[in-house]
Amino acid sequence: MITFDNVCKRYDNAALAVDSLSLTAPTGKLTILVGPSGCGKTTSLRMVNRLIKPSTGSILLDGEKTEHMDVALLRRRIGYVIQHAGLFPHRTVVQNIATTARLNGVPKQKALRTAHDLLERVGLSSAFADRFPWQLSGGQQQRVGVARALASDPKFMLMDEPFSAVDPVVRGQLQDEFLRLQREIGKTIIMVTHDIDEALKLGDQVAVLRTGGKLAQIASPQELLARPVDAFVADFIGRDRGYRFLSFAEFDGSVPLGAEPTAKLGITPEALRDIATDRWVLATNHENKPIGWADAQSLKQPLRNDDLNLSGTLAPQGSSLRHVLDAALSSPSGRGVVVSSSGTLVGTVTLPDVVAAIDRARNGRSGGQP
């Protein structure tokens, strides 16, 4: 547990960067600090490992005040991940990862074995072990940065906008991989981000800070969306709060799935029209994985890949209503395709059925409307 107890940071020019901040980051959970530029989120993060010293107040790790700790030992207890990874350019990937373990006195060979294990856990193969940072993509460098922070097996981790320096596609992949990793390791983490969508996706709780370093609200993502405490928080979250809330509403067994007729590549136009219930027929491969929609009205020759409409997204079984709604809206047929964890077809869901499920989730939500 990381606790901020009435913490302030005032600089020599009398500017107040953090104002009477009190919050608790629970053990084994991910707490996100988010807010506009100048709200003190990075300053707050850096006061935990005393890269910046608080002016007043206390920060406690599992009840122990950090001002009473040796600074070097304190920092070795805390994993730290920053933008652009911050890797040593003259060291290989495994040498970079092993750095924090070596600083904590772990023998070299044991530290290197740990580094190799962590490389796999963050989604990189052993082929990357002897490469240098300049030989990696931005996303790969960030994975190495996370692995390095974990190498000494710290109980606490600080992450300062760790995914902001990569493109949106890679950022989403890194977020998903980090969520998977956090479910396995259960570290106590404080992360800073300027991206409210990232905060809502990753955080067990989200702390919204105002300009001037004042805490506006701390709550779970669901509560933040359903009950923003004031106009500042509501405006910061954005106007599409209702749509974002669907990310936390599960697509469950109460929504009926239709048995969709399917076609394979090479089917003739006549055969396609024979199985069609309307204009669009779902095409699948030999593993029964959806590959696109075929237009039964316009097909003139045996079905090819080039004939498929690829606009529809896929909703994994057990995912959120947001995924299922997107699948139905993006599908040319108006039917969202639901797939298993292995990507095989489970069935389809109609837009009216998705809307009915959304209405049930909305009525079942306690409190106010987002």
C-alpha cells in the first residue's frame, strides 16, 4: 500500500505543484493519476521514490514513512518505468533487464536467468536477448523497460506515461499485455497518464487532479463515469461517458446468439444466394474463423478474398457490450460476429438485441447517469 498523507510540494518561486494530496494506492492494485498539464501528477509520482522531496506531509509504503528511509535503498524497493524506456544504450537487452537485480546484490548469473525469464513474460522471444536498444522498436524498448523494473521483484512500481511514446496500435497491444502481466504479478502500482481512455482501461482506481495539484476525485473507473463529482471531472472525462461505460458492462448469456449460415472461399454465386437469408453471408476459413462478409447480390464469380467486405469487427465471447455494439455497428449486415477465445465463430447478435442488453445494463446501474 502506498499512502499520501496531506502531501504538498511548493517550489522556491512559491508555486504550489501539489496541494494537500491525500490518497491510498491499495496493495496489489493499479492506481492511475490523470489530469491536465500542470496538475502535479508526475511531481506526485516522483515524490514516492523521493526524486522530488515533499515540502510537507508524508508518503508511506505499507505504513512506513519514506522520509525515514535511506534514499538509495528506497529506490531499489520500487520499480520505475518512464517514457522512452530509458535503457542503457551500451548494454544488451538482458544486461539492461538484469541491472536492477544486480543493484540489489543478486549474483550475475542468477540475475541474467531472471532477465531471460522476464523477457518471455513481457512478450519478447529469446532472440532479442543480445540485441542493443537501438535495434528495437519503440514498443519493444518499452517492454524491456517494464521487464527491467520487475527484475528485482519489487513490491511497488511507479510508471510515468510508459506507453505514450508509441503509436496507437502498439499502445493498445502494450496496455493489453500489461493488464495480463499485472493479473499474474499483482504489484502495487501508481501510473501517470494524460490519456483518460488509458486511465479507464487500466486503472483499478483513478485519481483525477486539478491544475494546481488538488485532488478532484478518486474512484473506480465505473464510478467515475457514472458519478463525476463536479463539472471539472465530467468535462475532463469527456462527452462520450455513456459509450465508455459500456466497456464495463459485460456481454453475458442473456443476449441471444443467432446461428449464422456461412460460406467458404470458392463458393459459386448461385450457391451463395441459396444459403443467404439476406444480402450478406458470413465467410469463414477451414478453421471456422470469420474472414469477412460476402455480398450475395453482387457476386459474379466464385468467391475470392478480394470480394469480401472487411468492415466488421469481431467481439470475443465474454467481452464488453462496447465491443459487441461496435461489432454490430461496423458489420455491413448489422449483425455482430461473436468469436471464441481461439477466434472461431460462436454466433451473431443483432443490433436490436445489443441495444436491449445496453438498456438492461443501464437500468441495472446504481446512481446517476453518465
